[in-house]
Amino acid sequence: MCPHCGMRSQNEFSYGGDASVKRPELNKEISNQDWDNFVYNRKSLRGKHWELWQHISGCRQWIKVERDTATHEIFNTLKAYEEIL
Amino acid sequence: MQKYSIFNLVKNAFSNHQNWDLAWKDPTPKKEYDVVIIGGGGHGLATAYYLAKEHNITNVAIIEKGWIGGGNVGRNTTIIRSNYMHDDNALFSEFGMDLWRKMSQDLNYNVMFSPRGIINLAHSDAQMNVYARRGNSMRLNGIDAVLLNREQVREIIPMADFSENVRFPIFGGLMQPSAGTARHDAVAWGYARQADSMGVDIIQNCEVIGFDVSSGKINGVRTSRGDIKAKKIGLCVAGSTNILAEKLNMTLPIETHLLQACVSEPVKPVLDGVVTFGAGHFYISQSDKGEMVMGGDLDGYNSYAQRGNLPTLQHVLTEGIAMMPFLSKLKMLRTWGGIMDMSMDGSPIIDKTHIKGLYLNCGWCYGGFKATPASGWTFAHTIAQDRVHELNSGYSLNRFNTGHLLDEKGLGTKTWIS
């Protein structure tokens, strides 16, 4: 379910990774560990998972999706700028 | 342990094969072991076997949540190869090839290793250049590699699409004649049987619930069948790595993804070796039963479901049909999925961790099966000696921190990069 276009086929969406990962702030001293956590390290847990997806064959907007990694069930979708509750 | 031989086969025939020993026991977990290996897949079983054989450490338990060989070692496409360019990968894999060649004798178990060759197809001049470079690198590391032109490829796989005006014409290919396939279940069972006979306890239906860590040292593991003490614990759990890492408060450069494979109905022998499509991600071989065994890309999103979705399968098989049009006439017999521990650079991790006594073996991505013996051998060394062997020194955990990535093909978690 795209928050812009409504229900669409899974084929139209492309995966973009964990949505909870935050880029370290600009112009601040960043430790190597912080960069590692941003670039490489992932929790990747079983169960509910907030993810970025792109509606690549549709409106081409990036969206946030709450999905179960064990069952593939989708619970919630948000526009990219909306904060995860 | 009874040796498997023609003599014993005949002898047991007289009692209708009712009196064979069990291949491995079903022990109750002891309170304490020298080493506990978590994960009874190919890599875990091989690790326990080499701990016993090479390092004389036999007070070892393998604990497995399900049953041995029920995960990725029973779900792969059985391809064995060492056609890598980077030294770290090439030397590690070629060491493994030697173990594969000796495995059936070594384990007294027919793993049906069949070195029938692998061809990576090239579809442009640029790709031929890349393959020439990779082939030369392989040869410098003592691995056999042959660069084939279009006609030479046609002689080996005439059923591929050599017609005019195709989107991805075949320019040639890179072949490793010594690559091949093996029977994956037999690998798990062979290692299990030998490890068991040397005193390793294989404990199935035993799930890890937590770890006992104090002042930076591992003391044991809590399981669904009671607490087990051990000064050394090895993690060999592939797609479940992230779940156990969370229990240890570690975040790793690993994501868990879904990879599908499928087989067609059995047909008469048509394809001798393994062939990969160079303009996408598709690989195919034919099993001894005649089924075409095929696989390709990840589904692309994090997943713990051991089943995939059809759009990815369709995408993968479209590539297959582009390469070998006759595949479109075959019926699909079975499809299945496994969960992969995808590392961020596409290469594995076999290393110590910041917790003393805890060792990590993960990140096998698409290539876990072929690495089974070399992974077990080097992981056993790392655990027994408490230091990394030269062969797995490139597979360190901190390479992501220091920038020494091993980006052989850049095939990590992001399918769209390839």
C-alpha cells in the first residue's frame, strides 16, 4: 500500500533497507563506530521491521513500510518525511 | 563405528540391512563441554569434525535448533568452485577444493563430488577482458582457468542461445574445469557421522535462548534443554546470526535475506557442468536425477521466511530462458527458499570477537555450501588455537572498520548494485 497511490502490486516496489538507520549529523565530530553503525552494521531482526521502499514503477516516491520479516505481512506505511511513531 | 564398504554391505545384506549402526547418536546434553558449536549445518558439523581430527578436541557439542542438515546445507544448489580473483578468497577456496577432492575417502561417505566444470558466460568484449583478468589471477594462485571463445562455449553447451539478434549474445566464457557439484545432504551426514564417532555430541531440537557472559568472557549458553557451560563457543548459524547477535548485544555488518532456488522436472542428460549467465544473476546445473537445478538473485528485502515470492522467481527464470531457451518448455517441479547471512561486502566473516571465547562464522551470502570444508577447517583452527589462520585472515570482522573490504563482486545485501 503506497501512501501516495493506494494499493499496488508488489512488483512495483523496490527495497531500500532499514528505515531506522540515521545518518550522523553534519559538521560534528563522528567516531569510527558511529560511521560503522550507519554504513554497515544492522540489527536485521526477525519480526516487525521499519523499512524504506521506493515505489519505483509507480510514483517513484520513497516510503516507509512496517513489515514482518518472518511472515512478510505489512502493517503500516508512511510517507518518507513522516516520523516513525 | 561400522565402516561403509562393499564387504559390510554384503555382510549386512544377509540380515536385510536391519543391523546397521546408527549413523550418529542422540545424546542428552552434558553440563559442560570444552567447545560448544551453535548450529548443526554444514559449517558447524565440519567445524566439530576438524576440531576432533586436527586438534584432538573431542569434548565438543553441536547444538542445533531443528535437525542437522535442515537449513541451508540442504537448500543450496550444490555448486563447488574456487574461481575467485582476490587472493584471500582464491587461496581459501582452493584449499577447500583439495578437501572436497578427498572428502568421500576422508569421511568414508560418498558425497558424490563431481568435478564437471563451471562456465561463467561473457556477453561483451569488456566482460571478456574482465574474465581474462580474473582467469589470470586464478592461475597465479594455482587454480585452473580457461578462457573460452564463442565457438568453444558452443561446443560445450550447444543448447544455449547462439542465434543472431539476441539481447545478450554469448561472446565467450571463463571456465574452471575442476569446479563441480556434490550431494549436499551427504556432506552434512558424512561430517556428522565422523564427528559423532570421534566423541562429538550432536544435540538436535535444542534452541539457544541466551548466553552467559561476564566481564568480557563467555562462560556458557542457555538452551531449551538446560544450561551448558563452555569456555569456547562458536557461532555457525548462517541466517540466524542476527538473532543470536542481538542476544549478545552485538550489531554485525550482516543482514538476513531470502534466496530462492528451484528444480525442473527430470529430463535426460543435457547439461554436463554448471553454467552462469553473465548479464544477470542466474546459475544452472543438472542433477544426477536429471532435474535442472537453478537459482539467482535474492528476493532483495530482509526476511526470515524460508519461502520466497513469485516475482523474483519469474525474474530469475527470465534470465535462464534468455540464456537457454529450451528451459521455457520444462515444468517446474519444486521451488524453495533459504535465509542467507548477507554481509555488506559479499564476503564471509570467520573471526574472534570482542568477547573472549566467542568465535564468529557468518556472512556466507550466496556461497556457503562450497566453503563448507574450508570454513570448518579454518574455524576449527581459529577456535582451537584462539587465533586466526592465515587462510581466513582476510575474513576479519573489523575489516568493515578499517576499510579492508573484500569486495570480490560487490554482491552484498543490495541486489540492485550488481
